[in-house]
Amino acid sequence: MKYIFTFLIALTAVAFTSQAQNTWAQKTDFGGVPRQEASGFAIGKKVYIGTGWNGSSLSDFWEWDPTADVWTQKADFGGGIRQGAFHFSIGTKGYIGMGYQPPYPNDFWEWDQTTNVWTTKANFPGIPREDGASFAIGTKGYIGCGYYGNTLNDFWEWDQATNTWTQKANFGGAPRLGTIGFAIGNKGYIGVGHNGNTLYKDFWEYDPSSDAWLQKADFGGAARSYPSSFAIGTKGFIGTGWDEGSNVYNDLWSWDQNIDTWTQQANFSGGKRSHAVGFSINGKGYLGTGTDGVWFDDFWEYTPDGVATCNIPTSLSATNITPTTVTLQWDAVPEAIGYRVRYKAAGSSQWTLILSTDNQETITGLTPDTKYGWQVRTVCNQSPVVSSNSAAQDRFTTSPLRSEGGMFGKEGFAELYPNPVLNELTITMATPASDVTIRVYDLQGKMISLPATIQNMQAQINTTALPAGFYTLQITNNKTGMSEVRKFVKQE
């Protein structure tokens, strides 16, 4: 009953506070079974959670799409069942390694977002472990601390380019487990945790350029272990966790990299817990799963203070369509500082991206007589980057190349194209198509009945069933009685 009650209360919160700042909003529950000590990371605009423990170790792996708020199961973690593993992402690749299986493997695996395939990478050369800290900076991943019979404080770097591990300067604080790690810019951070006897609230910064640790202001909340963390812009966030005794927490604190100060934020709305997983995308934080003695599978979104609400563009339209150009338009969003427009030809997987400062954009260099899809999203802030989800895809078709001159002289009141034609002949007139009569004749003068669609100043004649050859088209204005004759070729 506790699980259901939490879910219902969260739905009420979404209805009234989803657009507010420094608030939590519940999203669709995690797709797998409830668990603790899961691994999680973000790649692009998607979120990934997998492995963990709920009485036994797990290996399933899931993707969450923020736009659709839907979970999709992906390929199981390549290393098998696992809990308390190390995890981070670099580019379009995600990484999970070590942890507790049992006992303690030293493997390290890469997941490719494009192929949904796990590939084993170089084994970790240090002591295998669980429940430490991990993060990525640029093309390098970092892991440190953790537990293997005893608490540890060694620190290691993995280079994606060379697939090699290098030991770096030991973590600046005492050995520990149940700690957190995240990166802001080109610096990494590790803090809080415990060593079996002592709870910690110290917080440390790692500089890869000097391979040195610098102690920063202690965490603003109570000392604890197994909290969750994420970073947004120049701020890091730590929340939830427990004190290895009777106290479980739901508070959330932010640390400002610029002034080295902690500030308490809105309590986590999902309730007290530890061993949850956290990460951020698109200027928002996410926290889910975990335990307070009962395992959770709920999943929550945090909107921090000072981050603009960013609405999705509406009323998409494509106008002024020619064979090679189109003007894309949408309603202006008041909080926008710009827009990201992307388009692609039907059947293509390659998007072309354009940044626009206005609520319309003229696209050039298109292919004639081709179907295109396009989307637009609002950009509301640059640091941290805050943008809306993409609007639903809109579509348009460029005009065919038209023949002019000769039998299609500009003097008449009708043009037809393409010529030769295969499946559909388009007739464009200077008078509404509903005011004319169109007849098709073969070379013997026999009138042929063909299906036609009339709209505004155009008529489309379906020529699919027409045999290859030469034909005559008679177009008569029903109001004036004037007629024009055009010839066209049906190609094989």
C-alpha cells in the first residue's frame, strides 16, 4: 500500500507544480522491477538505468525517453548480474563495470547507443570493488574509493581513445564507500560516504590537469552514505541517503562551483530513501529507484531554481513551397532565446540542424518533388542549456520541377507537370480548379476517364493506369467557355 500511496500523491503534485522551479515532478515509473544500487547515466536526450539488487542481483537495462515519458528495455548488461557498479557515459557510449556479482569482478563494459550492443573493454587493473564514485570528463572516465573487504581511496582514469587504465593521485579524503561522484566542466567531485565506523560530509574537487585534489566546503546536510547526486550547469546536487542507522533522508542540497557554498533546496518529493540513482539532462535532474527498507521503482524529475520554463513550439506550418525551398513557421514562445530546427528527407536517417533566432526559417537547397519531415524545439537558456522537447514532426513535399515555354507557354491559363509523367499529373491554373472541365484524349480522339483530385487552383490526375504514350489534355473554363489544349507523355 505504501508504494501505491506514493504514486497517487505524486500525480497530484505534477498537475499543479510541473511548471514551477525548485520542484519535483513524478514521471512514469521505471520499467524494470523495484531495486537499489542500480547503475545509471544519460546519453544525449535519453536516460539509462540497469543492474542493481532487490534480494538478488540484476542485469536488465532500460532506456527512458523524456519526450514520450516511456521506458524501453534494451539489451541486458553484458557482464551479467551486478549491483553497486561504477558507471558513466562518454559521447554516445555508456560504461558499467566492477561492482558485486558475487564476488567482485574486475570487468568493464561499453554499451553502444546506436547498435544496442555491449562490448567488453580493458579489465580494471586495480582492486575490484563496489559502491565507490565515478564520473567522466571529456573522453576520460574516472573511478575511485569503494569497498573490497576494506574501504579504499585509490583513484583511476580510463582513456576511451586508448582503452587503457592509469592510476592517479589517491582521493584526498579518507577511504570510504557509499560515496558520490559527478563532474562540472573540467573538474570532478567526490564527497560524503562512510568507512564502516565513521560517516563523512567532506567534499573534494579533482583537477585532471594537475592530478591534484582540493578540499571544498563540507556538504551542507548531515553526514551520510549512499545518497544520490547530479550536476546542472555550475551546480552540483546531493540528496537522500542514510546514516547507517535509523535515519533516512529526503533533503536535497546544491553546491555552487563559483562561490563554494551549499544551499538547501526542495526536499525530494518521492520520500526518504538511500541507494537511489541520479543524473541530469537538459537542465533538469532525475532521481529514481532506491530503498528505505522497501525497494522503489518510482522516477522523478527536478527543475532547479533559476532555470527557465521552456515550452514546446506549436502551430507548425510549411509555406512558400517551391522545388528547392520552403518557409517553416511556428508560434513564437515568449521565453525563447532561439530555436533549434531540424529537417530530413523521408527515408533518411540524417537530420540537418539549423539554429534560428526567429519563429520562422527559410530552408534552401532542397530536392524537388521530395517529402520532408521537420521539427523545432525552443531554446530558453544557454548556461546551463535549457530547451524544450521537440514539437511533433510536421511534413511537407517540395514541388516538382516545372517545364515552361513551348507547349507549356506562359501565355495560357494552365501549366502541367511533370512531363513526361509516371503516376500523377499536376495542373496549375489561373482560375479555381472547380471552375474548369478537364478531359483527356488518346491519339485516336477517344476520351479517357481518369481519377482526379481538385483543390484550390490545382488538379491532380492519377495516371498510374494509363498506358505509355502521347495524350491530349483539354482544359475548359466553364464560365468563359475558353479552352486550352495541352499535350503530355505517359512514360513507361
